[in-house]
Amino acid sequence: MKIPLVTEIQRFSLQDGPGIRTTIFLKGCPLSCPWCHNPETQDPRQEFYYNQSRCVGCGRCIEVCPAGTSKLVKNSDGRTTIQLDRSNCQRCMRCVAACLTEARSIVGQALNMEDILREALADEPFFRNSGGGVTISGGDPLLYPEFTLQLAQSLHASGINVAIETSCFPKLRKVVESLIGSIDLFIVDIKSLNPQKHVEVIGWPLEPILANLETLFAARAKVRIHIPVIPGFNDTEDDFRTYVEYLSRHIDDISGVDILNYHCGGEGKYTSLGRDSSYQYKGVEENPAEKVLPLAKALKQAGLSVTVGGIVGIADSKSEIGCGTVFGM
């Protein structure tokens, strides 16, 4: 069984399913969404953050690095700082251990199933009182189907509601089929319904995603849809119309739709991960809130339960549009 690293176990989450939840973020995703606000979950391997504002230029990290990825440089103001080149990094994390100011921190922890369950079950009373539970997220948990299945089954054995956040990317339909009996809620991102755009921008075909959704619908699994609305990618009238046409055919199959307006909250993470140059949405302004209202109103008029902002379960009635703060994507 392939065991993922865990980037975070977030407690008291209100954005990743109904009620109060604990969200487990697994590291690794096959998609390459250029706007991703959780870049630390893309690479399945261990990484480290470097926070330059905390660095005092002591040079301890340089002394322990076997690959020579760092060197001391003197700035024009006379301060000594670290110049970091990650291209040859061996991911040994000795520099993190040597840092006395916590300017470096590990991204991705190796936790066993017992450790994860212990943390996830710590808030069991809150789950029961709020109708919440545990959400397995990422990255994408379907990159680790056996692990996700075992985790879900273990949580179910304790009477815990289990949701997963996924793009439903697997090209083998049996991956999704194997999880249907153990997942209470599938929260599925639909980035775009344009096949060409999906491949060119995200780097993954749309066809298996829609095929997996059809599998979930046919099995009467509980499905909720997330639509991230991204400037210049899927925010045109044509994009909105395509979403409405597709989703309105599945009114009885979908428990609701959450529209997630683009935000730039992850920009600093790219810098800390040394991927500043790869972030294509640097400087891109966030859409005004009213940008997504035509999509929300059209989906509601089609008969779907809709929220704007991603607070799942805020609008149980199909006659309302719930509004919350933009948080997850």
C-alpha cells in the first residue's frame, strides 16, 4: 500500500463538508492547476519552506547541506543572507534540523495510520453534535486509493462521517468504485468542462473525471460539486453556460454546488517553497464577488442548491443561495 505524507491535519474546519470537521491533507496531486493555493500538496515528496524574514544568516544550514544548495551573500545594506538554490536539493532536511530560528520547516510528515486516527478522532464529540466528521483532502486522496479506503473504513468503524475532496481524476474507474461504500460524501472539483482547455492548462484529460462522476451518480453516492472560478480560465459566459447545462442534467444526483471565487492566498507559499517563478497567477487580481453571481443564480434557477464561498451545507434549501467567505479551492 502506497503511504502518503501528510501536510496538515486541520481541526475545527467549517469549509470541507457539513458540520465541524477535521480535514486531513495528503501530499500529492497529478493535476497542475496554475492557480493552486495549496502548492505544498502538489509534490508527493517531502519539501521545506524557507521564510527569509526569520533567517539571521548564521550559516548553520550551509555547514550541514551535503549538496551545497545554499551560500552566504552580503547585501547592499551590509546584511548577510542566504542565497538558496534548490535544484540539487537531496531532501535530506538536515538544514531544517540545523536552523535555530525556524526559518526552515518541513512540508510533509510521515504519519502512521494510528497517529492519523488518534488526531482525527480527538474531536469526535464535536462531530456528533454538529453533524460533522472527517474530510480526506489533498492534493488528491485518490492518488492513494488503498490508504484512503483503509482510513475511511477505520473512521467508519468508530461511527465517523467521512468525506473526500477530489478531482475524480483516475483513468481506471475501479479506483472510484472501490471507495463508494466507504465514503459518505464525495466533494468533486470540476475545473472546466472544456476538454482541450482541461488538458492544455491543467495537464489532465477531462473524460475520466466525467466518467467517474457518472459512476458515482449511477451508484447513488452522495456528491457535491466545487466550481473554482478562475480569472481568464473559466469565468466567461460560455463557461458558466456549460456548467449550468451539464449540472442541470444531474439535479437528482448532486446534493449541492459550491462556487469558489479565485483568491491569491497561496502566493506566499510559492515563494517559501522556492517556486516563485512557476506561479502563473502572481499579480492577478481577484474577481469581484459579483462576478460569480450570474452562475450562482443560473444554477439555482435550474433547481440546484448553491453556495458562494464554499461553506458546504449552508444552504439546504434549493430556493436559496448561501454566501460565505472564500476559503478552499
